[in-house]
Amino acid sequence: MAEYIISLVIFSLVTIVMIIIGISQMRSKKPVGFYSGEKPPREEELSDVVAWNKKHGYMWVAYGLIIIGFFVMTSFIKSETIAMVLLLSGIIGSVPIMMLYHSYLKKKYYK
């Protein structure tokens, strides 16, 4: 039980960080980046800065919710191996989807 509580605290902290990143991006007045090493676009490069920021922010909030959701879902699985594979697939598998979504947003909002 102690392992579960420790894991829950760690996953909750990670989730909180992702949600804070998302909220800060949604509230930002300047264009935000994807945190992939690329520089954020300049305002004049985007057709709608507010929509760009909000959609990137929603993406990070969703990622945080996916992390905690997969953790909760796997806590009901008896096999540790299956639970670990499912948890890692949710956490790591979401990253390529986020990258594809970021590429979609670049095509949609870059002038």
C-alpha cells in the first residue's frame, strides 16, 4: 500500500506540473512553444496567437490528465507487468500524438 501512495503522489505531482504548464500557456499573451527545443513563433508569424496558445495549453492539460488517468486505470490491474506496459504506453505513446498535433497547429496558424 505504501508503494501505491508514493506512486500516486509522484504521478499527481507530475500531473500538476503538466496542468500548470497548460494553464500558463493558455494565459500567455505571447506565443508559446512546444517545449521541444524549438523557439516559440513570433507574433507576426501566427494568424491567431490566442487560439495557438489555448490549443497548446489544452494539449498539456490533457496530457496531465492522461498521466493520472492511466495511473488510476492501471491500479485496478493485478498483473504488474501488464499495468506497467499500459502505463508506459499511455505516457510515452501520448508524446508522438502531441507532436503530430503541434505540427497540425503549425500548419493551421502559421501565416
